[in-house]
Amino acid sequence: MRVSFNEVRNNKLKSYLLIFFFILIIGMLGGLIGLIYNNIYVGLILSIVAGLIYTLLVFNTGDKMILSMSGAKLVTKKEYPHLYHVIEGLTIAAGLKNTPKAYVIEDTALNAFATGKDPEHSSIAVTTGLLKKLNREELEGVIAHEMSHIKNYDIRFMMLTTILIGIVTLLSDFLLRSFLWGGMGRRDNENNNMTLVLVVVGLVLAILTPLIGQMIRLAISRKREFMADASAVTLTRYPKGLANALRKIKDDPDPLVDHANKATAHLFISVPFRKKQTIMNKLFSTHPPIDERIKILEEM
Amino acid sequence: MQTWLIITIIISVVVLFIIFLYNGLIRLKNQVKNSFAQIDVQLKRRNDLIPNLVNSVKGYMKHEKSVLENITKARASIMNASSVEGKAKASSELTNTLKSLFAVAENYPQLKANENFLQLQEEITGTENKIAYARQHYNDMVMLFNTKIQKFPNNLIANTLGFKDEKSFEATDSERKNVTVEF
């Protein structure tokens, strides 16, 4: 398979951009807290240092966090020879040096994802439902799709997105709440403080909203799934395998992966929730409609 | 003075071009070599599995002596082959004989219930797939390499530098034919 170097470069660039946004947001939050305590620089420096350390940690162990968040367990070749053979075969087809580690999620839903910081440190997780219901060609299609995510560094960007955006939303939510509560309590005591709090809340909202929006826009790329489907086919040379797998995934009555949440949803090969076609879901969907993907594969 | 400058520039451009081309070709050639080694690893792995397979089936398949003999023969011919084509041919022969063995195995319910046989079958199927993928990757690399040395103006220099077309790991005619499987 020849992954276009553009894809790889794009993903690396986007990863750095994401880290930059993250540090920026963390720095601003720190600065704001510093402002309240009349020491903006201490807040700024402390938060940026903490942000950098955290980023480094996420970069190196984010995949482990995601895997344990998803309830995935590392399995041996003895337990799942079938899965190992498929992964090893596609590693060869993709011309990668290291075989990704195999993880299994105990779940009846049909789903899979890949994560890691680069192709040398990567993992593939599949649900037991997937292993049970797909035949070899179909499983190869799904694993080839994940292998493409690995080869073009989608995994790095997606891993950072999952954890960094997750922590930013959590933090800003928490801070906003504590500012609001703080404001309520102090209402009678000091009028001066009250206005400051209001200003701070306004600032937080004004600065964070577009930044988080930008981060999410970076993250949502439905093209990514189409690209991975296409390069999966250059690996297996058998579009029908993945098409059939996607059809089985689509027809599965219970797509809910117990341990999946909004933060990890975009990692999976198909949306791990029950289908509710609201406008919001469509607009912010992390995945292209599965029917469209099947159609494209069948026309190959 | 001016002419000398122009000549120097032209010569250095040509020399730089040759250096870049040479290094690129060396890199590609090593990738070709490495991907061939990948095929070899899997061929060896399959050859190592076969004696076990033959042993585990022997007791059940009393009437299929010729199938087992063909497998042993094909296995030996892979070990003896040294050229790329020779290996490719022997490998596809072994693939076909194994296919017919597994097809025949369908007639032996006892064998299909044998844990050891099923394990070996999975192991061999996995290795067969890996061989196919390794071959696919090798052929892709060979095509990349060959295209690069055949392109103009690379072809003028590549030949003088001693680069020659690599052979792809081709499926032989017998493999291209659909294998008839009788149940």
C-alpha cells in the first residue's frame, strides 16, 4: 500500500496544531485564574508547564488510557489465533515494521478501533461480537481499515483529540461552574468582586468557545473514514470483504458499545451508539453514513 | 569566464542528480530485498508446519495417500528452489495441494472434530494469507523499483550504475486457473 505522504504530513501537522491549541487554552485558563488571585504570570507559567507535561504524558500513554477506558484487554495469540493471523498478515501487506498489539473488548456489538502514537507503537481493539459474527474476509476488511488509520498517523491525531479535547471540555465546564457558584455566594458581600467574576466568566466563554469549536472542527473529518476504506482495499484487494462487514455492522440491532462515550466515539469504525437521526447528530457526526461507504466499496 | 561558470553549474547539477538517483535506487532496492525476505520467512514457517499437519492427518486419511505425497513433494521443491521464479512456482504448487487437502478433509468428520488438526489448519491458513500479502507487497515494491529505473532519464544512468529489473513473485499459470474443489 502506498499511503500518500500528504496524509501522514497532514496528520502530524494537525497533531501539533491541536497541541498548540490545547496549551493555548490551558494557558488562558491559568492566566484567568491568576488574574483572580492578582498574579497573572504565575498562573500562566504554572498552567503552561502543567499543560506541556500532561501533553507529553498523553502522547506516550494516551493509547493505554483509551484502551482501558474502552474496556479493552490485551490478548495472546493462543487465545485468539485467528485475530492474530489477520493482524499479522495485514501488517505485512502494509509493509509496517511492527505488528500492532491485539486487544479484545468483551461486547456483543460489532465494532473496532485502532490507537497509538505512531505505527511502531500501535494497538487494534475489536469487540468479541465482531470476531464472532464476521468471517475471515470481512474481518480482514475491518482490520485493513484500522491498519490504514495506523499507517497514515490518523491514530496519533485521533488519540490526542480524544484526550485533549476531553480534558479541555471537562476543565472549562468545571471552571465555569465554580465561577458561577462562587459568584452566587459572594453576591451580598462585595459588589466589586461580583463584577470581576462576571467579567471573567464572559472572558472564558468568549475565548474558549471559538477555540474549542476550532479543535472539534479539526477533529471531525469524515473524509478520514472514506480514505481508510479506500486504502483498506489496496491492502486486501477485495472491496467486498469490507463492504459485507459494514453491512453486517449496519444491520446489527444493538450497536451500543458499553464502554464507549462521546469522547471515544470517533475512534470506532462505526458509531458506537444507537442510531438517532437528529439534525445535531448529522451535523456533528464523526462518521459518514454507512450506506454511502458500502456503496462506494461496491462500486470499486 | 562566463562559459566556465555555466559549465561548472551544469556539471554539478548532473552530479547532484546522479547522487540523488543512486541513493534513491539503493533505498528502494533494499526495500525490495527486505520484502522478499518477508516472503521467505513465511514460506519457511509454512514448511515447518507441514510435517505436523501430515502427521495429524495420516491416521484419518488412509485413502488419500497421493494428496499427502504431493504435499511432501511440493514442500521439498520449495526448499530446493533458489531463484525467485522457482520459489514462486513451488510455493503456488504447495498452496494448491494444501487447498485440495483441506477440501478432502471435509469428507472426514472425525478429522474436523480434531482440535489439533483445526489448530494446524488455522495456523496454515494464516500463513498462506501472510504469504499472499508478503507477495503482494514485494510485487508492489518491485514495480516501484522497475518503474523508477525504466523512466527517462533515469534509464540512461541506472543501467550504467548496474541496476537491473527485479523479478516479481508471479503467480504461475496453474495458480491463475481456478482450483476445482470437489465435495
